[in-house]
Amino acid sequence: MSARSFLAFLAVLAVIGLLGFGLLSKGNPKIAVGEAVPDRELPALPGPGQGSIGEHRGRWVLVNLWASWCIPCREEAPALERFQRRYRDRDTTVVGINVQDNGDDALAFLRSYPTTYPQLRSVGDERSAAFGSTGVPENFLVDPQGRLALIWRAPVDDRFLRENVVPLIEGRQ
């Protein structure tokens, strides 16, 4: 093998190695259970005003990252609203954060799936990056002290909420 062929072979191996590393590290969460939730003020949806996860300190907060174009987000929206209505008087709330979306589509989604819980809007991918999001929908349960109690990188339904979230907020797990 010539030196030139050998260098080309090494270059190909390096590229494959970098691609592999990128794929493996893409799914690594930036946050973990027990850590403080990444928080900042975001525009309220539909507006005007601002909101944050931290303004609900002292309560359990189920943070839902969603986008209007996401089919599973549409499927989980009614379950999240039912959960909000059932547990809002028990020091629990849902906070939706619209990500990777445009404002008009997000507002159309909320007209189709009205909510009684706060909705916020992330500009660009900033909130997705802060939560280590790999896609939507993703759900994060925040305890009353502002620490993550549960990370679920998939849609939720009534059964998941009943079996995984309710025991945490009721102190049974």
C-alpha cells in the first residue's frame, strides 16, 4: 500500500470515527434526574407577557416540549389537559413549551387543542438544547424545589401519567 493510499485510509477512518462519536453523543442528555431544571423567561403563548418554570416553584410542574407539526404531540395533548384539570388543585401544573416551530402554527395548534395550563414559546432551538432534547414530544417532571424528578423522551398518555407521574407527586414513589 502506498503512503498516499494509507493516508486516505486513515482520513476515512477518522471521518467514520467522528460521525460515530457524533451519533452516539447526540442522544446523551444534558440534564439528569436530581439536577436543577434549566429555566429562563420565555414569551407567553399566545402572549403578551413572559413566563417561566420557576414561577411555579413550590408546585410540581410537568414540562411538555411540543411542536405543532408533531403527530404524537397532537395525540398526547388531550391527556395532558385531563391531567392538568385533575391535578391543578393539588399543587401541580403542566407547562407547555413550544419548540422548533413558527408562531402562527403554534397558535393554530392551541386553537385545535386548547389548554388551561400556561404555554410558552422557545425561540429557535434554545430550550430544546437546554433540555438535551432529541425530538418532540418530551416531558420533564420538576419537583417543588425545581429539580428534575422524571425525564420521559416520548409522548405521554393517561396510563403513563397515572403509573409514573402521579406516584411521584403523591409521594408514593
